[in-house]
Amino acid sequence: MAGQEPENRAKQDREKAGQSAAIRGLLVYAKPHKRQFVGVVGCTIIAIAADLLQPYIVKIAIDDHLMNGSKEFSPLLLLGGLYLLLSLLSLLFSYIQNQLIQIAGQGIVMQLRKDLFRHLSRLSPSFYDRMSSGGLVTHISGDTETVSQFFTQVCLSLVRDGMTLAFILFFMFQLDPVLAGYSLLLLPAIALIAALFRGYMRKTYQLSRSRLSRLIAFTAENLSGMNLVQAFHQEREQVKQFEDRNSSYYEANLREIRTNVLFNRSFDLLGNLSVAFVTWIGGRAVYGEGLEFGVLYAFITYIRQFFQPINSITQQWNTLQAASVSADRIWRLFKTNSELADKGVTTIGQDGDPRRAVGAVRFNDVVFGYTPEEPVLQGISLDIEPGQRIGIVGTTGAGKSSLISLLCRFYDTQRGSVTIDGVDVRQIPLVQLRRAVGLVQQEPYLFSGSIIDNVRLFDSSISPEQVREACRFVGADALVGRLPDGYETLLSEKGSGLSAGERQLISFARIVVFRPSILILDEATANLDSSTEQMVQQALNSVSVGRTTFVIAHRISTVMDADRIIVLRSGRIAESGSHSELMRRGGYYARLYAHSQGEQEEQPAG
């Protein structure tokens, strides 16, 4: 245990250093808004001065006019007008100050979100293998919002409340240095209360936030898997678990609220005791004619205002802590680099157009594994002629999708190379490579938007007429015609409302629109019934004409008409040839085919 303490302290020091570095890094985003921040400081000075001069105006009215028996009304009217003017100035410049800080803060966070999303979109797929989408959404939404609070709340509080304290002390010493000195005796008590509450408030805040995060995660998980919950009749059990988490958050939230209330009331009590103390000391001085009554009034007003900025600054401690943690998480994302270095300089295709590439693909003694210790592909060598249709089959885990991921350059090989038209894919700029290779996956992803935007993927350079032609080419025009608004029909997330076959036809239309020279179909018909598969197969045949096509499939029937079938087994090529050639050999492929036929025969019996 003794050895763990220095280690824990070192870890905490590293975390604090990382958070401080992250805050400094994010302050770079504040530089373009320095005029707004200068304006905030200027407006704050005017607003605070106008606010704190008001008790001084009342002091003048009391001591110089009311207490000396003056019956002239015009000076009091002038002082009243000045008081009203100061109130309006305080209101006006407070409003401008808040507008400026919000413009700066929201502008900073808007640019931060933009840069963060752009950075995430450039990271390699291996990064997303390690990170959950929910966590990344939290970074983009929750963490950036917390950073926004740092600029709009913490920074504003430090400037406004810090200046307010300084101005109050200045006016108090101007009025009466002795009474101001007595007032400073309260500072140790204030510091003690703040120190006692700060650690406890931080713990209650963190406890509440962590339990809220668990509640949200549990809710999101259950909403996503509600079909499974209902299928196994687990509603009562899940509701019970939700109630447990909800009650836990309820208790933590009440604990946080009680802490805040106790802290605020402690400051209120201290403030009231301070007013009573100043009234007692000052009242005795007034009776002894050592202090003017107007000065005592102003002092009482300033003492009441003295605790507000201290309370506000202390309350911002939790926000500062949360912002530091959020900034650290965001900065770690920014420091995460893609494992795929995009340093390609060699173009492919006629006139540098990757869509006009010849489409010759070669795998040269490829070795690859998601971890170096566990290779998934071992010594794969393949030569694919332009325009060939290649079927890739094998059991789960044989390396089918891994092989194609290397061609798309979602990952890089540990040994060997993958070339297109004789050019190593690592030497091709990623933007060109992704234009040359088109991918249709088992679960086609549709975005929230119109049919047109989903086909052209929001690329405005592709005209609506080109989209319609593509849909007609793959046979999707009829289904679009049945939709209420045709091609302008707005789809919800993931294209809910469309069948699996209809979503797949939309993904084929994308291929026609973007015209890649190499087409990859990764289990594109695996989740379709036989009639829908036949419709999609016709579209597939239309799309693959003139393109080098790779078809990954579990079902042998999907690749039987391929020019060549590659049979993978345990990361190696077990066999290669046409369907008839492989069947004549009577090897591994023939056994796979016999097994698939046996499964098909057994299904009707079930």
C-alpha cells in the first residue's frame, strides 16, 4: 500500500498536468475572439462601477442633504436622476457584456466542434474498433458544451466577480479604513468555509454526474435492444434495473442539492452576521459622532454585496473541474493520429481520374492481423484481372472481410502489399483510392435526408437527373415512385420504413452514380429473402458490368457464377478456381457446397 501512494500521487499529478495543458491548448481557440473578450472586460468595469456607485450616491444624499437639515429639493432630484442613470448604465453594459461573452464562447465551441468532427472523420477504422460511438457522441456534444461553460460561466465569473470584490474593497476603504479593516476579519472565515465545502462539493458533483451517465447509458442500451427485451419478456427485470439506477441518481442528485443549499445558506448566515457586526460597530460610531450615518448605510450595502461574488466564484469550482476533465478528453482525441498515413502521391486512372482506373488488383504475399501477435491473413497472393468477378468464400473468421479491408485501405498490411494497376494502395491518396473502390455492405447505411441526397451522399456536383438515371439502372425507380414525395421523400435515420432490399437498391444506385472501377459486395444479400435477393441480384449484375468485382458471401449460391472463387481457410487460400473446377476437385470448397445444400434441404423439413 505504501508503494501505491507515490504512484497514485504521480498519476494525479500527470492528470492535472494533462488537464492544464488541455486548457492552455483550448485557449488557442479564444485568440480570434480577443476583441470580444476585451469588450467584456470594458463592459464589466463600467457595469460594476455603475452598480457600486449607487450606494455612494445614497450616502451623499443622506450625509450632505438629509442629515444636515437641508430643504433644497433640486440636489436630491439631481442625485436621484444620477442614481437612475447609473442603474440604466449597469443594466445596459451588463446586457452587452453577456452578449459579447456568449458570442465569443459559442463561437469558440462551434469551431471546436467543427475541428473535432473533421479530425474524427479522418481517423482510421482501427480507432473506431476501440472507441464506442456513444463515447464519441458524448465528446462532441457533452464535453464541448462543458468547455463552453468554461468560457461563458467560469471566465465571466472570474472577471466580473473578481472585479466586483476589488471595487467593493476600494469603496469600503475610501469610506472608512477602520471599518473596512474590521470587515476584513471575515476573510479567514470565508476561506475556511470555502475550503471545507470545496472538496465535498466536488465529490457530490462527480457522484451525481457518474450516476447520471450510467442511467443514460442503460436507457440508450435498452431502447436500442427493446425488441430483444420484449422477445424474452424481460420488461419487468429491465424496469427494475432502471428503477435502481434512477433511484441511485435521485439520491446523488439530492445529496448534491443539499450540499449546495447548505453552502449557500452558510454564506447567507455569514453575511447576516457580518451585517449585524458592522451595524453594531458602525452604530456605536454614529452615536459617538465618529461616523456619518450615510457611510454606515453604504457600508452595510457593500457588505451585503461582498459575499455574492465570493459565493459565485466558489460555485464555479465544479464547473472549472468538469471543464478541465472535458478539455483533457477532447485534447486527447485531437492528439490521436490516424494509423493510416495519407502520404500518397501516385494517381491512378486515365487523366488522373480514379474512376477510370483499369481495375487490376494484386495481393503480394500479404500478412495482416489486427494485432501483430495474431495474424488473420498469412501469405496471401492473388492476381485479379480487370473486369473479373471474384467470389470469396470461407467460414466465419477465415479472413474474407479482412482481405477486402486491405484493398479499401481501412488497415495496412504488416507484410507484403496490395496494388491497384501496379500501384501500392499506400502510395495512392486516400481520396483517390476511395473513389476507385466502391463498397456495398451487408447493412447499407442510409442517412436522414432525401432519396436524392442518400444516393449522391450530399455531393451537390451530382445532379438529381443523374440520381434518377442511376435508380432506373438498378431497378430502384419503381420503389421510389411509390414513396409519397418520390425522390424528395425524407428518410429517417438508417432508412427505417424501407425494406432491406429497398435499402440495398439505394446503395447500388450510389455505385452507379460514383462510378468506381472496383466494386466490393460484402455479404450484400445475406439478410434478404429469396425473392428480394433475386431482385437485388439483378441490380448487382447490372452494376458489376465492366468493373472488377469482389463478392464476399457465406452462401455458395451467391458466387457460383463468378469467374473465379477464392476459398479462404484459417487466413490462407485453400483453393481457387471456378465453381465447376472446384467441384471436380472434391476438396474443401466441395464440402462447403455440400454442407450448404444440406442446410437448404433441411430448412423445409423444419
